Amino acid sequence: MNRWALLKWIAWIGLGAFCLWGYWRSQQTVTILLDDQVLFIRTHQRTVGDVLREAGLMLRLEDAVSPPLTHTIQSPMTIRVRRARPVRILIEGRGVEPSRQVQVYTLHSDPQAILAEAGIAMGPGDVLWVDGRRREDGPPALDGERPPQEIRIVRSAPLVVRLENGARRVIWSTAPTVGAALREAGVLLGPADRLLPGPETPLDGGMQVSLFRARPITVEADGRIQVISTTARTVRELLWELGISLHGQDRVVPGEESRLQGGETVRVIRVAEGFEIEETSVPFQTVWEPDPNLELDTWVQRSPGRNGVLQRRIRVRYENGQEVAREVVDETLIRPPEPRVWVYGTKIVVRTLETSDGPIEYWRRIRMLATSYSPSTAGVHPSASYFGRTRIGLPMQRGIVAVDPRVIRLGWKVYVPGYGVGLAADTGGGIIGRRIDLGYNDEDLVLWYRWVDVYLLTPVPPPESIPYILPEWPIPPSR
């Protein structure tokens, strides 16, 4: 945007702001005194009525407005509005006079003036009640005060109150209802107290009422804890009063027939049962089967195996939404496991290998981790009786190797490249699985720690002594 365009925009904005300011300055200030409220408005309206309509004030015919609605607005100006207040007049007839009700809107505050304005006259012996209070003869209220909301003209009548302990009390009252008569006599009703007939029952001559006082009870039900006042005398009545129903296995503590004294805690326990279907995996087994047509240390997977599926039907019990017990109802094996089948070879093939020590004849080759030891490094104290002796009692020297008999049986001969021929005649605590410990004399010990091929030399041992399936630990690095 170039400089001239920017100046043009600034000029337009300034002109708009000036117009808005001028419109605002042309408004007239009017003060509205609405009863006890003071409202200040700025307006372009010309008459009092227009200003009041603009202010959102809806007037009744009984309302007083000064100056009149047609008066022209002159700034500054004050408009006074007094709203007529609704007054309900209850005439409670006794005997031949029927009861009736009148509602008027008035600016008067004196009850006598309001009655006169409504054309209602007080008869001899009538009692005037204003907003629930008995009004004795006295000076009239000044106009401008707030008028009463309710005026009652009643006659007096006797009321007999029967208390829960069997006592009786007679109250003489001109109140229109039983509740009002009790309040007049200083008998206050709590929110949960029970009055029969109810407090809103019209008071008639010779009426009798029964009063039952409420007691505090703590109720725990349906996830809520509430302290209530109740006139129920048993737990069953309390539940009925609160609209709480027990279904199925639901229960309440204390029991439904228990009497309430006040201060107790009543717990409703919702009991529900449901069923869950749970499926668990049944692991398959691995089965090894020999095959005389396969060469030794060769195996083939005939079947991969598959886990089975066990289905359980479980009954779950809930109390107030929390699981409290579960029980297996029945179990069904919907799919049995299928074993994994490996076929391993038992066929032995004798081979010849040319070595630096000459040709050897072997019937098995095993990849093993080779270490070395001597009498002094075997972990046996020189004072021990078996120091320098192997597992089978031979003197420890070069040519003795320690093995795991599950892999190489004691008494078998082996060939290790770089070491030579050895006799499996010893074992060791750390020689497990595919481990071989090469024996030396103390004076010619050579330290080993590497993977080598170990050849089992002929003669071939009997088939029942051959471990056809070897341990898989440790695992050679090439795997």
C-alpha cells in the first residue's frame, strides 16, 4: 500500500469516528426513577412514553408516571415511575359466606385503603391478616411504602392437634389453613414433619389433625449418600417414602422390618449377577519322533502345532456395581491343542577327516564353546583328597576333557582341532550344554575360549546311549 492510499484510509476512519461522535452527542440525557431504581439513558426519542418503551418498561393502567406519557422530552429530564403492586385478597368465609379470592394492582400501602379501593368492607368480628401477620387496629400505612402481597379476612375456628405421644392440644385460630394456625400458635413444622391432614388444608371449625415429627436418617443408596429427615418408623416405610425398590437379590442393612429410632445409617445394597465368557489359550506340546532314515542331527518339522482354546463361562456377582465374587460355572474345550511334531534323525554316518594329527574317523560333529583348565585352576584346594582327579577318578592331565554327560557321555573319545584327541572323563559346575573344558597339566596350560567343532570318534556307541537331541545352550554366534 502506497502512502496516498494509507492517508485516504486514515481520512475515512476519522470521518466515520467523527460521525459516530456527533450522533452520540445529539442524544438527550434522561433519568428514570423506577421505584427504588435509578436508570440513566441517552436517547433520541421525543416523548416520555417513547423513552419508556425504548427502555423496555411495560406499564399497567394502575402505574403512575410523571410527567405524563405524552410529555415532550427536554434534556436534562427526570421521569418518575411508580409501579402498581399485585395484592391478593383472600376472603375466607365461614358459615353461609362463600370463600373467594380477588387480585388487584394498587399504589396504596395501607390495607384498609386497598380493601376500600377493591370495594371490600370489613364486617364485625372479622380479623385482618396482612402477609401472614395479624394486623391490629392502628394508624394507616403511608402511601409510597411497599403494599402487602396478601390480605386475608378470616373468622376464628378451633383446631385439635393430636401428638405422637398421645397428647392433645386445642388451638383457636383465624388462620386460613392448618399450617398457618400451627405457626400462629408457635408449633413449627420441619420440612419433613408429617401433618394429617396436610398444612395446606383449609381450617374449618372442629377440625382435628395428627402431627408426626421427623427424625434424621443417613441413607446410602444407588451411589448417593444423603441425610434426610423422615417420619418413617421402619426401614420398609423409609424405602417406600423415598421410592426405593428392592429387586431380585437386593438387600438393605438393617433389614426392612427394623424400626428406626433416629441417627441410623440405612444401606441399600444392589446385587446383580452377570455371566462372562472367557477364552484362554491352551498351549500345545512339542513332540519329538525319531526317523531312522534321517541323518543324525537333522530334524524336520512335520507339524507346526496350534494352541487350543478353552472357553469358560463365569458367573460374576456385583454389589453396588463392584465385583465381589466370581465363579466358573463350566468349561468347554472348543478346540483341542495340536502338538508341534519334530522328526529327528537317528541314522549315523561314519566319516573320515584329515587333520594335522592324521586322519580321524568320527560319527558326529558338534559345535561347542571350548575353554581350558588344569589341576590348579579347577577350583579344588590342593589339600582336598580329590585334588588332581577327574570325575571318574583318573589323574588330571592333558588329554582329559570335561563335558556335560547329557551331550557327550563319559568315556567317549573326542577330537578337537588345535588340541587333539581327548577322553571325556570329567565334569564341572559351569560345563553345561554345548561346553567343553580342555584339560592340561599346570606347566603347559593353554587358555581357550572360542567356538570349535568337536568330533566324536569311533567306535559308535550303542544306540540307547546316544543323546539324539542336544541342548541348545550356549548358542553359537553364527546362529
